[in-house]
Amino acid sequence: MRVYLDNAATTPLAKEVLEAMLPYLTEKFGNASSLHAWGREAKESIEKARGIIAKRLNVLPEEVIFTSGGTESNNLALKGIAFANKDKGRHIITQKTEHACVLQACKWLESMGFEVTYLDVDKYGRVNPEEVANAIRKDTILVSIMHANNEIGTVQPIEEIAEICKERGVYFHTDACQSFTKLEIDAKKIPFDLLTISAHKIHGPKGAGALIVREGVEIFPLLHGGGHEFGLRSGTENVACIAGFGKAVEIASEKHVKHVKRLRDLLEKRILEEIPGTKLNGHPEQRVCHIANISFLGVEGEALLFRLDSRGIACSTASACSSKKLEPSHVLCALGLKPEEVHGALRFSPGRQNTEEEIDYAVEVLKEEVENLRRMSALGVSR
């Protein structure tokens, strides 16, 4: 049996999404900037997807800027705001558990003369809105706090943070790649200025994402050229992937969320009850439906991951972008976990394609392999 439990890294392409993409990979191959019939039908597909996403978030269609994915969107948000508003201030606020693309963009901005405050989180991975308020200065131009963490699933109180930023006249950006379509995000309820989403986290294609830029936000483009995407993201649009993105959003439903949460809870409950020396990382309740990060004491996470992989089970030791580095998770370290808890942690993230039978198989294999590794460790056998 093969069981894919790494949907926080990427999801399998939904059948309906593939069907929506195929025409734009074959006969409907036009450039969306062309004025002829081929170009117009490509443009219509892009605008349809833009409208679907805008409706889901309760924003204007022209506020949806298509990009290549979450990393580009986050870079556009941080760097675009920084350079468009540097005359107003050079201070940015984020948190220590952000995705690597946000943290690395902030580090680069520091090298360009900006100042960044990296906020601590509590033992569950949540940032205190009061600390955000206290960190805001006269020269603060942007606060960037992700909605749901990609490693532990913890959901941040972005409603409160967004309100604080609005009151203080500071732009607020949130990375919602892991939460989009899984949690309600309504621009009328959460006054964000910029928001990042990605297609491949919701059974859409890789290579498509979007940055929501609310009306009136001053932002510079990273790419210069033909002025595509309202002048904010030049480059010929990836029509097929954008069409797939729209379809992925269209078919995402509360039914899927409930199914994934039920499987996540079943997996988590059985592991914590049936395998001794295990511990849940992150907030037990304030988290997104599809992520369970669990430490297996006395076991090296990488060793366990490879043994699971050999038996057809996929999971992760950290975020997909950094898992090959075999370095301690910066997210788990920020929670204050002990070294053995960090090194023994695995992230399981079921998706809508998984079944209860697959969860049962994964737990049984986990029980065997954890016991095997602990026995080898006790005997002093190298892993």
C-alpha cells in the first residue's frame, strides 16, 4: 500500500483541475495579451479564475495578482512594499516561525538598509497581538504574520493583528498558503492589505499562485516588462495553471475540510494513544485541519521518515523547502522544544484523497518502525 501523508508540501492534482487545464495546453494555446480570438479565449480563462478567487476572498477581481506561487507572492509583498514606502519608514515586523521565503526576504531587506523585528511565539507557536502592537514604531511600514504555520499548523490571530495594523496605519500582509479554502478568509472581516495564496496546496497545479493587493496599497513590482497583471507582475501568463487554480478553488468545499480533519484526528489520536513517548507540537485546537506535527522520543526523525518511505508512506521532517538540509526545524526550535523533541519530529498531513484504511496502515507501520528504531538505539546500533 502507498499512503501519501505530505499534503502540506504539495497535493495531487484533482481530476477536475486537470480537465480544466488541458484545453490551454493543447488547442487553446493563445497568449492572453494577443488581441485575436486565440488570445481572447486565453484572457477569458484568466479573468474567470480571477473572479472565482476574488469571490472566495470577498475582494475585487483587479486585486488578484497572479504569480508563480507562494514564494514569489511573499517576495513581491515584502520587497514591493519596502521599496515603495521606504520614504515613509524602513521598519518591518514579522515572526520567527514564518516560512523560509519570508525570513530570507527579510534578511535580504536588512542587507539593503531596512530593519526587521522578529517576534517570539509562545509554546504553541502563536504570536501575541499585544507584542505586535508594542513593536510598531513611527517608521514601521509593514507587518507580515502568516495565517497557518506550514510545519505545525498553528493558526495566528490575524484578525486582531490586522485591526491593530489598520488602526496604526501600517500595512498588514499574511501568508495564507496553508489556510486558503480550509479556513474562512473574508476581506470584509479581516482587513488585510496583502495576502498570499498558492494553487498546489489545494489540489491545483504547481507554478501558480497569487498575491492579493488591496486597492490603494503602494507596492513596486519585482519584474519589469510588458506590464501584465495590472503592472505588478510582468511576464506572459501561465494560462493553463491559472485556469487550474481557478478550478481548484471552485471545487474546494467544507466537505473536504471535514474529511481531512477527521482523518488527521484519527491518525493523531491513535499515534498518541498507541505509541508511548510521543508528543503533539503546536496548538491542539487553534490549527488548520490537515497538519499534525508529532515528536517521537528516542527516535531520529530522518531515520523514521526513510523507514516509512521504504514501506510506502510519505511524510515530512519539516517544510518541503528545507527538509533536504537536515537541519533542526526553526519552527520547532522557536517553540522552545528540547533537542530530542525537535530531531524526533515528523509532520503528517492527510488530504482529501486519503482513506481511513490508509490511516490504519500508516499507524500500524509507525508502531513497528518506532519500536524497531528504539530497540536499535538501546542496543547501540548505528542508524
